Amino acid sequence: MDQTTSKRILVVDDNTEAADISAELLELHGYQTAVAYAGLPGLDAARTFQPHAILLDLGMPGMDGYQVAAALRAVPDFDQVALIAFTAWGDVVTRQRVIDTGFDEHVIKPANLERILAAVHNAMEKREQTSTVSAS
């Protein structure tokens, strides 16, 4: 395959079917994936799986996607992890909050596979550029 085979993506979504299908589709495109079905398990999975990108639902009970993203962005070890908001919410307030929380991309469900793949690619590229600039 191509260079995606070494890239790890964590999918965090309380909708188990959506999470599993997203992970399977990403695997078909060469990514290694892991899945968590809630926010706190998502944080634990991020620590152990060490993903390059996280596809993160916003509207989860308990710890929502914003809280997960904020927790990840607060830890320097996760500076290079690309965060993609993956949600049915696309209003102006949500879009601004996604930006303010530190997400790299925002994908509105339902989304076709091409949109998801493009968001993952773009988010990882943004993170790589950010880490290159900050390392200089």
C-alpha cells in the first residue's frame, strides 16, 4: 500500500455502529485503527494507541468531544495528534467552538468516505506543518 499503513487513527464515538464502520473503512484505506465508545475510554486509548489522528464525535454523554479535545491539547505529548470533529452539528456556534477547542478539521455526519479521508489527510498535514514550524 502507500504511506498510510504506518498511520494510526483512533475513532471515538458513542454510536458503536458508526465508530466501527468508520474504523473499518479507514482500515480498507491502509490505516491502523482503534475504537473507543466514550470520551474517557477515548483518552485512555489515545495514551496507549498513540494515534496520529483522532476522529472524535462531539455529542457524547459524560465527557463530550470538546472535553476530550481540550484534555488532549493540554498535554504536550499530544501536540502533533490531528483532531477531526466528526459530528452531526454544523451550526456557526459549533464551528467556532471546534476551532477554539483546537480541532484541525470539522466533518459533518453523514459524510462520504472521500470527505472523511480528505479531512484525515488535511488534519495530519496541518499538524505536521505546525510541528515543523514550532521545531524551527
